[in-house]
Amino acid sequence: MPTKIRLAPRAWAVSCRIAVSYTVATAGVAPWFGFPADAQTPPKTRPIVIAAVGDIMLGSTYPDRRDLPPAGGAMLLADVAPILRRADLTFGNLEGPLADGGKPAKKTGANSYAFRVPTVYGKHLQTAGFDVLSCANNHANDFGVSGRVSTRRTLDALGIAHAGSERDDIAYLNVQGKRVAVLAFATGSVPANLNDIPGAVRRVRDASPQADLVIVSFHGGAEGSGYQHVPRGGETYLGEKRGNLRGFSHAVIDAGADLVIGHGPHVVRGMEVYRDRLIAYSLGNFATYGKFGLSGPTGMAPILEAHLDPETGKFVGGRVHPARQTKPGGPRRDKTGAVLPLLRDLSRADFGKTAVQIRPDGTLLPPVRTLKRPNRR
């Protein structure tokens, strides 16, 4: 598998500032009051910085070339690329095959689209800094086996790892001296199935001994502005089972996953910390050019930066970099930070005490952990 090792000094500086703020904020405070989990025990070595985004579809040649961006898409990711390149490992969901021909493998119509991204656009993903992409989603098979094969060949030639293109497609990357496994799940018959939680648990358990850190990606949940909350139990959309996302995420963490990244609803969803591991239930649309609706919450395109302890895999902090898309598409940094209060409200409403803390500047902290006051005699 392709290997990329990059330093992220600015991200490390942010992490250091967070650790210092922990110490200052808790100095002289009685230990039974609330404080961020791990606040007094920052990692001894610098954290591994993971950048993650949601759905990526840079333009389609099907059914014609009208849904292609100007200048061959060269500037589509330019505004946010510096953020992506700073991370040790950068992940996204590739929503559609990289292919230059073939026929659709499904019926298309009012509620069904087929995407075919020119293979030359893969270079834009490499230039922007992507190290690994999920190919487990409801559009990866739009052009059948030939489309999936073309996608893998294109990414392999560019040195971008991939996960989920086939049922047993797992990515392994060397990151800051650690081996990282990336597993991807979705609905449908091609990738490892999100609805098969026992099967997902087995896959994570099998991968864990071969890696120091395990990242799990899923493409699931109902779609659209009316589905921003994470329900308890399973979800369905257009008659298809779209996963029990809480149950799935908790189960794969119990099995050994260190970070869970969700996408699929085309809107952002809340984040929680379970057993010291971060779960981002949906990162929404990131770079979706052409036919995608991008008004209101569907236009939010955040970049998640998660800091993981390299020895334990625990979530120790991070940041959300606000970005958004407007028609016809392409992420731009958003100085208004509109996604931050939305993410904070969704996280608190859905997860309460396990919700990640989201500061006004986008800083992420583990949940507040309240200890019982000791008995005094």
C-alpha cells in the first residue's frame, strides 16, 4: 500500500497550546470539579493528526460534460488544500468512480444519479493532500466492475490508498512511525456491509493486531436536511436499510477502532466521544460539484482535525475548520464559522454528556468528566 509520512508542525503547535490551556485552566481547582477528560495527562509524544472530510465528487462526464468545473477542476480544492496538507493523514469519501468510459450499472432517474469522474481529476486529490479515500458508498459502483477497477488503478498510480472498493479492501499506511489501518463500510453488496455489525466487529478485530491505530469509515444514514440528528436504532431511506449508526460505531470501537468517521446524509451530524474515541457521525458534503443541493445545511463542508495519542489511540483534542460550498460547488473557508454552533448544538442534543466539546474558535476537547467529591470526615 502507498506510504506517506508528513510532519505537521502547525497542528502540533495547536495541540501544545491546548495542553497548556488545560494546565492553566485547572491549576488550583479542586479535583472533584469538572475538567476535560485527559486534561491533566497530555500525551508524552506529539499526537497523530488526522484530517477528515465528507463526500467528494469533483465533476461528472455522465450523462454529458456539463457538470464539469472550469479549468478542469484544478482550483476546486485550492482554498482548503493548505489545511488538508498539514495533517499527518488526510481522509475523504470518494463519492463516485474515477473512470473515462463504460455504461452505468444502475437505472438513473429523478432520485437516482450516476457519477463518472474523469481519471485526470485524481491528480487534484493528490495535490490537495489526500492520503486515503473511502470507496465504500452508494455511488462507487455506478459504473460497475470496470469503474471500480479504474478507480483503484488511478489511485494506486497516484500513491493514494483506498478502502472499501471491494469487501476485503483495507488500507494500511505508515504514519509517524505507526501503522494505521483504514476500514470502510457501506450498504449494498460490494463493500463490507454497515448493517452486518457482527461482521464489522470481526473485520476490525482481524485488522487490529496488524496495526497500531485503526480508523473506521462508514457511509450510512438517511439523506437530507431533515436528517441531521442521529436516531437511536436503525435508519431507512427510500426503502433501504441505512444502518444503526450508534450501535455500529460503538461496536467497532469495542472491537478496537480508534476513530470513526461517518458520511452519507449530505448534512453534518453531531460528534461524541465513546470510550475515549471520537465518532463523527457525518461530515456532510465536502467537494460535490454539479447536481448536489448545497443550500442551507447541505452546503456545510467542515474539515475535521482529530488529534490521537499515538500510543493509546485516545482522542486528545482537535479542531473543526469551517468551510462551505455554494452552487455549483467547491469548498471555501468560511470566516463566519457557521458550522460550529450547528455542530455544537447537534452534538449536545443527541449525545449529552458524551458530546465532544466545541469551542467558538473550532477547538475540540474531550467531554467534561465530573468526578465525585470525596467524603470528608
